[in-house]
Amino acid sequence: MRQTSFADMHCSLARALEVVGDWWTPLILRDVYLGIDRFSELAEDLGLSRNLLTERLNGLIENGILRRERYQERPPRDRYALTEAGQQVIPILVALTAWGDRWRTPEGGPPIRFQHGDHHAAPMVACGTCGDRITSQDLSAKPGPGGRRAPGTMLIAERLGTI
């Protein structure tokens, strides 16, 4: 059970983590993306308790990351599908997987290889304006229009010159 909520923090990262930041959610989203989209399949693949899986799926639906799609009426059965917001988080999870492949590779090597067209995907974070790769060394932060001193950005606003 989560003990701290980031929902009211004045920080986009904190609010994103409120929705997709628990340990199970990225794995659920990965599985749904890979076609493991039925409740019983998700429970089996992840080894997750039915109660916890139900809680996570309901939260992802409430937050607009997943949607239910009925595939059988009798008895009623649903599969889960990514919404547009869910689809947009997949490249982030692939990049995080690539980081894990580099720094925390399981014995025997990476268990999943993502393809981009006809070649192995080598994810990188790139600037949407110029297309250049973004690294921590060449990135800087400037105040945004919503910058202010608030929970989640108490010192950041000051450091960025917002206040």
C-alpha cells in the first residue's frame, strides 16, 4: 500500500509518478503493450496477487492510461488496451529497459529485444526541436510558467529564479 501521495505536489514528475511510478505499473503497461492484455494472463505473467492487480488496473483506467475492452459477453470478460497517454509512456519504458540492459542485465542477457523497423532499437532521449541527443551534461533547467514555491518544488523555484 502506498503511504505517500504525490497527487497534490506542484511538480509534473511527481504527478506522473503518482500514476505510473509504483513498482508494478510499468510492468503491467509493458505486458499490455506486448499483448498480454487479459487479467488472468497479467496475473500469471507477473506473479501478482489478484487484489493488487485489480487495484493497479483500476487506477490506470481511472487515470486514463488504460481502457477496458469487452471481448466476451457470457461470462463478461475484458481485455486491457493502452490509451493515447498509455501509448506515449511506452517509449519511456523502452528507454528505461535499455538502461536496465546496460546497468542491471539479468544473467544470460536481456530478456527482451525491441525492434525498430528492421533493426534492434537503441533508445535515446532526443530533443523534439533539434533532434539532438539529450544528456545530463548538456541539459539545463529554466523556470516554467507554473514555477512557484510549493510542495515538490520548494527549493527548485528558488534555484531557478522563479521567486
